[in-house]
Amino acid sequence: MNSLYAKRYPAYGKNLDDLRKRGLIPTKQVIVATEWKIGKLYPRIIITSDSPVNNLRFNYLAGLHVQIVYFDHDESILADLITEILAVKPATLSAFNMNAVKQGKPAFKLIYSQSTMEAA
């Protein structure tokens, strides 16, 4: 993190953080989307291009089931996004490539599962 800037919330991140601070936990997985039209029926945060991923806060995702939903044009931020979210220890983290599903290719990838790691 650049020392000149404090980490900030992505869109809807503060709402989720406020809910967590009140002891409320989403019953559905949290969608981390790179476009506004994705995940409207789920608790979600939106990652926009106006701030580097490593300048964003993700602490409220700790212990939750999280899925990153992205498009091919977002590949450049995917590794950093995965690293930042894994750092807060979600229960699970998966990724879903919207372009792959449109092309008939495998689109879902499980990145991390706490229960799988505990079993190992």
C-alpha cells in the first residue's frame, strides 16, 4: 500500500463491512464483480478501474464464501485481486470467467476452500 493513501472500500464494501460489524453475515456467497450488471441478487462488491486493487479494503470478506466474477479484459487485475482476498482468509474463494462460459469453455475455478485445506 502506498503510504500516501489509505485503503478505501470498493463500491458496496462499506455496506458489507457495516453489516459485519453489527454481527450480520450474508447467507449467500459474496460476489466480487468487475462490472455493475453482475451479481445484483447477491451481496456484492464492485471493483472499478479507478483504484488499484491493492489500495482496496477486503477485511469484511474474512470467513465468507466469495466468488470473483470477471471478464477476459479483467485478467490484468485477477492475480492481485485473488492475493488481496486470500490475505483476509475467506472460507472459500472461487473465480468465474463470464467470457469462458459464453465460449463453452470451463468457467469456474475453485481457488481456495478452508474446509478442503483443513482436511488436508
